[in-house]
Amino acid sequence: MAQTKSKGDQLKHVALVPVDWLEERSGLVGAVKYFLFRRVPHDTNWFHTLGSATLTAFIVQALTGVILAMYYKPSPEEAYASIQMITNDLTLGWLVRGMHRWGASVFIILLFLHMGRVFLFGAYKYPRELNWLLGVLLLVLAMLEGFTGYLLPWDQTAYWATVVGINLNATAPFLGPFLADFLRGGQEIGTETLARFYSLHMLLIPGALIALILLHLYLVIRLGVTSPPWSKDAAGVEREEVVVGRRGLVEPRPRGDGAGADAKGRPEA
Ligand code: HEM
């Protein structure tokens, strides 16, 4: 006799139709499953969250930046007034601007903390050298993002900090004077400088950052994360094969035949 499905099962079946539809045509669901349930060392700890924290800070910068760009006017005549308008008149403008301004420092601090953890855990060594190099590029771009953004409020601090920054660049050997001319867009800091800093700040550098972050994360997923240096599972140490639990987005069950896993799919002690 055919068994009738419970309401819950029917609902689940209906809810999964679009998921199956997407999976059949793109393999995306499989990719997300792989990303979420990939194996990581059992002794990952809070230090391993610094990379994701940096990513979160970057996303906050991107989102608040998009909102600011809707109201900011990148010309010497209007820039300062538009920033004042955002801070004083726009609904919650002070919050968005504050998040973007303070968030920039948070982003850089987290970046250094993440880099420090990678260094101290020796996670830059084989086979992760390329990811370290990508990280160095990310660091340079993040600093440039801070430098170009600092001019945009077009107040005295912004103007003179940029004068100092450009003059510093000008002292570099050989390329220095050309670099300074390129950044200024002429002999003096003015309309051209503001326009090019704005374009670099909201188009070129964030675009490059997004592309490099995606590559960085691809390598993290491909190579896996490193165990802490004190780990028993560190590279080179013999380890027992453990069956890792949950598999699947909707129906948690043990991998393989489930041997070595308890009822919830966790490895047995
Ligand atoms: C926008 C900046 C960055 C973002 C969003 C980011 C994000 C991440 C994430 C989410 C991870 C995996 C989790 C973790 O280990 O914390 C990771 C790992 C890694 N990151 Fe970054 N990162 C950034 C900058 C850097 C920098 C500046 C360096 C070094 C110069 C670096 C080198 C590495 C390396 C080598 C790994 C692999 C670590 C391991 O296997 O244990 N990253 N990154």
C-alpha cells in the first residue's frame, strides 16, 4: 500500500523544488554545501575568525560607501558642503558616515591582526605562499584605499594630510616625482586631484580588492586552513582518519556509511 507523506514532508518537498532546479542548472548548491561542510582542523580557534572579521569590515565599508556615494559631490566647490549635509541633515547620515570613517580604521587593524595570526601560525609556508603574496597586495590596496579616502571630505586636515602624503611619495627614488605628479593630476592639489582620488577610491581600488579577496578565499578553500602550531594535527604528524559528521544542507547525516559517528553524525570518542 502506498504510504501517504506527512504535511511536513510535502512542504519540504515543495520548498526543495527551486533548490533542485538551481542545482541541476548550475551546481551552485553543491558548491555552497562543499564550502559550508568542508573539513577544517578540529582545533581551529578564535584566531581563525580574524580573516572573516576582516572580510566583514570590508563588506561594511563597501555598503556604507555606496550610500555615501549617492550624496557626496566630488568637486572642490561642493565636497565639503556635501559632507556637512550628509552629517547634519541626512537621515542617519551621521551614522553611515561614522561607520565608514571608523570602519576604515577597524578594517586596517583587523587586517594587521589577521596577518599577525597567519604569520605566528606559520600559515604563510608551503603550500600557502601564493595566498600570503595575495595578502600583501590586499594590504597595499587597503592602505591606498585609506589614503585616497582621506582627501574626500576636503577640509583642512584632509588637504594637508594629502600634501604630506604626496610629498612623501615624491621623495621615492626615480619614480617618486612621476608618482607625485600622477597623484596630484598637475602641479597643485585641486579639482583634478579630488576627481582622481574619488575615482581610485570608489572604483579602481575596491574593484581590485574584491577580485583579490575572491582569489584569496578560493585559495583558502582549496588549501584548507592551518592548524595552530601547538596542534597534534599539525602537518607531518601521523593522524587517525575520522569520519566527520553532518552532510547536506537540509538533512544532516554522517558521511559514508556512518561508521565511527554517533546518532547526530559526530565522530565517536
Ligand atoms: C581584505 C583583506 C583580507 C581578507 C578579507 C582576508 C580573509 C581571509 C580569510 C576569511 C581567511 C580564512 C580564515 C582565517 O584564516 O582567518 C584567510 C586566510 C589567510 N590569509 Fe587572509 N585576508 C585578508 C588579508 C590578508 C593579508 C594581508 C595576508 C598576509 C599578508 C593574508 C594571508 C592569509 C593566509 C596565508 C591565509 C591562509 C591561512 C591558513 O591557511 O591558516 N590575508 N584570509
